[in-house]
Amino acid sequence: MANDLLNVKVLRINLSTGEIKREKIDLELVRLYLGGRGLASKILYDEIDPAIDPLSPENKLIFANGLLTGTSVPTGGRYMVVTKGPLTGTIASSNSGGFFGAELRKAGWSMVIVEGKAEKPVYISIKDDDVQIKDANHLWGKTTDITTDELIEEFGDKRARVACIGPAGENLVKFAAIMNDKSRAAGRTGVGAVMGSKNLKAIVVRGSENINVMDKAAFMEAVKSKVDIIRKNPITGEGLPKLGTKVLDSIINQSGLYPTKNFQFGTFEYTEEVNGEALVNKGYLVDNKACYACPIGCGRDVVLPNGRKGEGPEYESGWAFGADCGVEDLIAVSDANFMCNELGLDTISAGGTIAAAMEMYERGYLPKEDLGNGPELRFGSSESLLYYLKKIAYREGIGDKLAEGSYRFCQAYGHSELSMSVKKQEMPAYDPRGAQGHGLEYATSNRGGCHVRGYMISPEVLGVPEKLDPQSLEGKAGWVKIFQDLTAVIDSAGLCLFSSFALSADDYTELINAGTGFNFTTDDVLKIGERIWNLERKFNLEAGISPEEDKLPNRFKEPLPDGAQKGSFSHVEELLPKYYEARGWNSDGTIPEEKLKELKIA
Amino acid sequence: MANDLLNVKVLRINLSTGEIKREKIDLELVRLYLGGRGLASKILYDEIDPAIDPLSPENKLIFANGLLTGTSVPTGGRYMVVTKGPLTGTIASSNSGGFFGAELRKAGWSMVIVEGKAEKPVYISIKDDDVQIKDANHLWGKTTDITTDELIEEFGDKRARVACIGPAGENLVKFAAIMNDKSRAAGRTGVGAVMGSKNLKAIVVRGSENINVMDKAAFMEAVKSKVDIIRKNPITGEGLPKLGTKVLDSIINQSGLYPTKNFQFGTFEYTEEVNGEALVNKGYLVDNKACYACPIGCGRDVVLPNGRKGEGPEYESGWAFGADCGVEDLIAVSDANFMCNELGLDTISAGGTIAAAMEMYERGYLPKEDLGNGPELRFGSSESLLYYLKKIAYREGIGDKLAEGSYRFCQAYGHSELSMSVKKQEMPAYDPRGAQGHGLEYATSNRGGCHVRGYMISPEVLGVPEKLDPQSLEGKAGWVKIFQDLTAVIDSAGLCLFSSFALSADDYTELINAGTGFNFTTDDVLKIGERIWNLERKFNLEAGISPEEDKLPNRFKEPLPDGAQKGSFSHVEELLPKYYEARGWNSDGTIPEEKLKELKIA
């Protein structure tokens, strides 16, 4: 039986010329980068000049499945969008679940590389080997939910899956998302804007292949044992299924690092009105929802009292529109999430940008007349969420400025210090003063402010795999390095990061070997992660992202004014040299040649 | 040519027996009561014992067109629902526009008298003379918008019109409305609950007749001249078309009688966020909407940023969910209005009940545990609007108590003084301390707290037909009497009360005479109004509504704490004896025999 996992096939579609090529990836590259984020980053790095304008036709947009995506490996439904991101200027790798990736894999494709720019709006239709570029004029301007419904209707097979952009991507909003299966997002770093810049509205795909692995029996054995581990784990077996990611609201608030009102505070007075428990108890949650091959099912199927439906809010989204904007209205918070899905906006950056604008407004830096006739941007204004989200997606009025993200927005008014971002990307729902390792992770993430490049909240707050003192600096640089490298592996293998609450590096190694027949040790696998990390770093350095950008906003030099960690401030400047050292980098944050050689990058 | 206006035909439908009778009204009754509210009240008074339980099968539910409804008379699209109301225990006459009434008239019917109670849910189908009682099991439980769509589909003629109840009426919410044309409401006094108590889900109607008037040319001449007057009037020709009834928000707020936070204050800090101008300037208003034969078009077609659509909010609805609940979120306020339309709830009583519950909660009279898991009922909680509206309509949790209206709700907790109601019906959007005549009108309205039984705001605040000092008591009793009597005429003729901003009593007399061939003087017509008023009063007295109920909540004995009329308090106790005197009533508020004889009631 053929081992499909080593038969990595790529569709290369040039929208400028209309050319469609079918290629196969060299096995050596698979060994070095696995797939997904790693492999696509390697291709992007090799094929584009990192210094290009991310919204130019020279940029490429790669939809990349992980090595194991589409198999029965638990949580194995992930695909990644890799490109140069317009929000950060860094390499972007935006990860999503749902069913689109697995469907693409079943159509035979591990990767779709989109090049150039179509003259007019188009979409890509993939039915196994039948691949076509089709006119999308009738879909342009439509929201992602309607686009998805209409494309599936047009495709003529209800089992087809769609990834698409909404109005935000079309209008090149710097934090536009690519949405698949309506409510799953490759959300961060503005990958949707790159798609929009190429006049590519959507990819619709339907596949009919089975995916053969090396040794089916052995693979299923490994899968079964990992599913068991996941089901028995208190977080993945109980907490996430019951409350979704919003299990975190109360935990993080009680731990004093729940960023409130644009990170001015570390606790939110009204957490109980908007937390995961409230979503259940108020009766808004109607069902759990699981992605492809997922035994966890953290997705939330929600119906609001006004009949508005959708998936979410996740912890990050709920926080971004809730505590970060000071809003206690869980209906408005949830609806803001739905709107982001429909319009194709990243929730974290959208909420963070509105929160920053609220602080700007309250401090008098943003004049009322600039709001047009919009609601006053006061913290707590539930109306502002829905109002300005729409303005952003359509770049109307002040929405045009907000669509640039909080950093450029605040900078335009002379107050970039109020943008709670790293490398111009808005930070997620953990105040870095409350978890020193996590703060270091923000500062060094290769795609800017981000929690899913090395989730140090896990040891520093949740105690997984062991409890670390969040304020201690001891060993944190090494922890961050390992977490970053392991995350690169998980992403590139095509599993969900949430699996790592239960699974260890050894488990991932076992799954990869069982599927492919490779004989990696865990150290080999972590080395792959390190390779990916360094490759991304190299891209960024060549893109002109200086190591001086490995930093946090100045606000975090001030002590937390409230909560369980009152008085704490960020020690990221102390940690950074240790991190560079742990990484084997030069003290100025650049990568020495020998490290590149060691990792077989140079 | 026949004069259809004098050929007043009635459908009498007994839901207990299934019997359908066709009757004709004696012309003398038309001369005495015109039609609509007047004529239906006379029939109700003659046919039921005023002391019955309003939700028993003994109550009757009368859908009554005005005398001129369905003709080309400007704003002539009104019908009324007359019954004994479950909220107040008084005679109820709830007035609605749209197209349903005119369609019923074109089907040949001036009135539908519904008696008894169906065993199972039914609806009434009327196609000219083809009248049927049909099964409505498949519609029971559905919202009014869906019910309307499905019934029109089932009826097989897109031009059909529907009046129906939503879940609130089915669940006997004491302030359930009857909705027609989806977003027009016979809203007040709980007529929807009476419909629900009879297991009557809807009436669908389609008519094909033309309505012949006495002298078509003369009638058209009169119509044309009145349309001209309406078009040239600054309120009906400009203010209402431009901003709808929400033109009033800023005017009433600046005048200091904009009730805020359950009538604790007379001004709302955030009026500019929720007023008529904001609805336009924020871009939520997409179009004006006019009822049948209306040259004003005050209806608001609104689309919110989240895609929710509907008609409204009107001034009263916007205020009830806005200032009265302290909510500044115009999206939530509008959506609450849409939800009331869908669920079939009266907006004024719904908002007033939630506002009262908010004050109860903030004062500590309503324990948190009684909220179940619902949002905290703080003033300003936008989430509470949508959350508790749904709970009320379905009588879930505390919604079951709230569904009884603010008076019974507050009384159940021992604090009836916090219900801002008259005769158990919630007062509308004018603090009676800011307009003494209007306060007297509230206290004496035959259907409890209500602004459309004698809209004294017109002279006391708007200066129409002339400006009166709102704090002066001089002559106010007489003004209220005339306004109440004239309003009864306008309702019974089938015109919209808004026409009275432009038209005078003489104008209405001219229209009535032109249509019918009657030779009424204006005094004759006002005497008809007085007759109707006294008949309603007689009903209420016999229903056990004591004249002691002609009063306002004690709050209005305290001075207004803010705004343009700070320090003012209600002088209704001084005005009441003068009003009784102006009415020719006994000093105890009962009606002397000679007055009844003079009015040909007894």
C-alpha cells in the first residue's frame, strides 16, 4: 500500500497567468520541515524576497496542510496559511481547524500555492484533480457565510468545503482573516488581506481519496492511545468540552492577568457576566462543535436571544470584545464575534484596535469629530463593537484608519504607546506582567503579539506540564525556546495546539513516525521545530524586522494596578539576552552562520 | 352608487362553536359611534359583563375598522382591537396602522367580533365573503414575522395581510400585542393575551372590493385639501418624515420631561446616542415607511450593523428601552424593538417593566438569585433588554413574573410604588411633572397610562395648536376633555392621531361628512367623542375600576431632580376635581344619569 503521507503534492496556481501546475515535494524537505507551517515557510522563504510589499502580486499565499492533516490523528484537521503578513511585515502562518484542510488533503493536495493577482475577482474550484479558476464577481462583496452557502450550492455537492474572505479581506483590512467552514478562522496577521489583494475570493474543495499511512494498524494503535490520553486529561477531556476555551475567563481573571480596558488593568469587574459559565448558564450555548477528527469539541454553537447564531465566542474573542473593551454585554460580545466571522476579521486585533481607540478617545487624543456620527468610543460601549467592526470591514469613515490596526492608528494620532501590540500585532488575552515567560514569548514571537507560538500560560498559570512561578525568571528563556519549537512541530504536523495540554513531545514523535515510517527521536522532532523557528526568524530579519522589535509596549514597565499580581511588571528586557543565548543566537538577536548550518537552513 | 360607508358589515365568529355569522350594523349606531373604537366599544359594552375575567372565553375580541378606514382619506389605514384588557382590567382599545385594516375593509368587513375559545390553535382566513376557521397548530409557537410569512404563503396570495400574535400572546403575557403587517402593533393593554386566550393565532385577509363613498368627487376634493394641509405642516410634512416619531427625543429631553431610569430623572445624559438624529446619522435608517394612504411616512426601516432588520424604533419604544432603562446602545435598543415585534410584546410596557425591575434590583428589593443566571438588572445593561424580553415572552424564570407587568411584579415584592403605571399600565415617555395637562390625561385615560387618549404634549410642549405653559393649571381640565373627545373621534373615524398635528376638528368633520353624507357640525362630532369617552368610563366603573384609580404614582409628588423643569411636581390632585366638573361628572368621578341620557348612552 502506498504511503500517501510521503507523497506530498502541491497545486501551484498563478492568478496573473491562469496557469495551474501540479508538483511534488522532495522527500528530504518533508524530513526537514514536516509540512504545514514548516514546509510552507521554507517554500515561501525560497521563492519570495522577504522585503516585498505583502499586498503586491509578488507575495505568495500558501494554503498548507500539516503532515498528518486529514488522517485520523486526534485534532488532525489543521491547515495553515503562510504568506508575508501585511499587519506585521513578518512571515505569517495562520492556523485554522474545521474541515477545509482535511477535505483538501482528501482531494490529494497537501498544499496550494497561490501566486500573482487575478484581474478580476475569482475563486478556485478543486474537485480532486479537477482544478479550475472561476469568476467570482457575483460573490465579491458578500459576507463569508453567504459566500460559503452560495459556493457550495454552485459547486453542486453539499459535502464541499470553502475557505474564503469577507468584505474585510476584499478591502485589504490589515487584520482580515480567511474563514473556512463559515466560522473557523485563519485569523491572525492579515492573511485575508493578502487573499483580497490577489482578487481571490475563495477556494472550494471536495475530495474523494482515502489517505493511506505507512502501517495502518500501528498508526491506529498510536491514534487510539493518544485519543485516550486526550479524553482522560482534565483540560481536554472535561474543561474544554464543557466550557470551551472560555473555561479560561475566570481562571485568568483570578490570576490577575486578564487584560482589561486596553491592558490598563489585570482584572475585569464583570467577568461573571461574560465568562464561559455565563455563556452556558444564560442559555446562549446550544451545542458543542468539534473540528475534523477532534475528540475535544471546544467549539461553541451559540444562539442569542435575538436569534443571531454562530460559533463562538472563543476565550480570546470574548475577551477582546469584553474585558479589553470594558463591555459586559455578552450578547454584544458574541455578536461582535459573529460579525467578525461574517465580515472576515481577526477578533483579537479587531477588539484590540477598538480598545486602543477607546483609550485614545477617553484620553482626549482622538477627537469626537473624527468619529463621524458614530457612537462615542467609551470603554463599555457595547454599540461601538458592532458599529465600528462594520466600519472597519468596509473602511468607511474612521473605519479606514482603524483598518490599519491599533499600532498605525495610534501612531497616526501621535500615541503609538497606546497600541498594545508587538511587531504591530495586537496582543491576546494575557497581561505579560502576570506571566514573565509568556511576556518573553510575545516579544519574540515570529509573527508578533501572539499566544499560540509558545503558550507559556500553560506552565505559568495552568500548571501544565508542571507549575512554574509566573513571576520567576529562572529557566524561562529555555522554556520559551522549547515551547516555541514544539509548537512549530505541532503546527507542521497538522494537529491542534490544544492537544498539547494532554500530549507530550514524545507522543507527537510517535504519531509522526507511525504515520510516515520515519524513525525520528523526540530530539529530532524538536530540532525540526527549532529549524522552522530559525527559518522564520531569518525571513523576518531579511524582511527588515529588526531584533529591536523584540519588545513589549512601555505600559508593561509600569506595575499592574490591581488583582492577584498587583505590583508586578515585565522583566522582558532581562529575559531577552538569556533567550538569545538559549537560542544560540548572537547577542544582537541575529542568527550566527553556524546555527543556520547546524539546522541545515543555510 | 351605493354608499359603502353606511353599509357597516360585521363578521361574528364564535370559536367555541365554530359558528360564523354575517351581520349589519344599525345606521343609528353609526351616527352615534361612527365606527372603530367607538362602535366596537358600544358593542362590547352591550354584549359582555364588564366584570368578567378578561382572559376567559366570555370576553370578546373585536377587530374594528374606523368609519373611513380603507378609503383614500389621509392616514386612513387604522383599525382598532377592542376588548376587556388583561393588564388594566379596563376596556381596551388598541389602535394600529399598516395595511391589515384597509384590507379587511376591502374584503367587505368593518368589524370582526371573535367570541368564545377554540379547543386548539386556529386562525381565521378571510377572502372577501369566504371566511373559514383553520387549524393553526403548525403556527403555534412561531414568531410573528415567520407566522406572517407562512400564512401568506399558505393563503396563496402575496397581497394578503396578516394580524397575529407571537409567543407572548400565546403565553398570555399581560402586555402582549397583536402585530399586523409584521411590524405594526395593536400594542397596548394586552390585547394579544386575549387573542392567545382564545387560541386564535392569526387573521389573514384579502379583499377585492372598492369602497364607494357618498359623493366621490366631493370626497376626493376634501381628501386632497387635507393631504395638502398635512404635507405643508412642519411636523407632519417635515419632522415626522425626516426623523419619524424619534424627532421627539431631543425636544422632550431638552424640555426636561424625558423619563430616565424608571422616571427617576427628567433628562438622559446619552440622548444624543439614541435619538432620531442618531438613527439617521449612524446609518441604521435605510428608508421611511408609510402605512396605507399615509402622506406622512413616519415608519422607520432600519438595518443594524449586525444585519438585524425591522421597523422602528418609534419614539416611545426607543425611549422605553433607552432612557427609561438607562441604555445608550442604539443597536440593543433597536433590536429590543425588533424582538418585541417578533415576540408580540408591547414595547412601552416591556421597557417600563424592565426599568422598574432595574430599579428594584438596584435598590436591593429584587434578590440576585431571583434572576436565575440572567444578566444583572442594572440600569444601562443593554444585554438585559434582549435577555429578559425573551424570558418574558416565554414566561421562563423571572420572565414569568415580569410578564405580569411592572405593577404586579413590583407589588409581588412589596414595592408597587416603583411601578410607573396608571391603572396598572406603564406610562409612556413624558414625565407628568413636566406637563400638568398631560399628567391629568394619564390619570384619567380610560385604558390606563397612555399618551394617545389626549396628547397634551402637543399644546404643552410642541405648541400645537397653540403653546400652553406646561406648569400652568389654568384651563387644563377643559383642554384634556376636548383632546380626549377629539381623539375618540379620530380613532373612530379610522385616521391616525398624527394627522391631528395638522388637521383640526373642523377638518375631521368635513371628511366624515364628505364620505358619509352626514351633516354633522363640529360640535356634533365632538359630542360623539364625548359619548365614546363616557361609555368607556361607564364600562370601567362597572368593571370595578374605582375613580380612586384616577391618579399617578407617588413619585410624581416629589420634584423633578434635574433638567429644564427641575423642581416641578405633579398637581394632578388639584386638577382632578376640575376635570370631573368639566366632564359634568359627579365629584366622586362617577357619571350622573342625566349626562348618560344627554349622551344617549343610558
